[in-house]
Amino acid sequence: MLRIASAAVLTASLFSIAAASASVQEAPKRKGSDPNEVVCKKEAVLGSRLQTRKVCMTRSEWAGQRQADRENVERSQTNTCQRQAGC
């Protein structure tokens, strides 16, 4: 049961990251950009081919979001249940 739940979490994480990264339209970055500048991006809504939503955050918040997403993926990939451990 735990194995199925962890596989579902991993799958959901990967799909959300893949969908977000495929649909995010970023403006070209300039060197020395202001970290407090608000940047808006359009993201596809999961389960819909046409619907999008507009998300606005500062550049530093976007960077934090990317880091948190990456950490979640790495945690999901490294915390796998092994048969020898008796999961």
C-alpha cells in the first residue's frame, strides 16, 4: 500500500513539473535583473488543453519555487521503498 502511495506521489510530482515547465513562457532574462521585479507567467491548467492561468510573483519567489519543485522531485526519487527494507 505504501509503495502505491509513494509511486502516486512521484507520478503526480513529475506530471505537474513537466506540465508547468512545458507551458511556462518566460521573458528573456537580463543580467543584473531586479529580484523584486514582479514577473507574470501563463501556466497551463492540468486536465485542460486550452485553459491557462496567469501567475505573478517576484523573480526571487520564482527562483524559490523552482528550487522547492526540484527538491520535491529529488526527495521523491531518493525515498523509494526497497523490498529488503520490508516496506
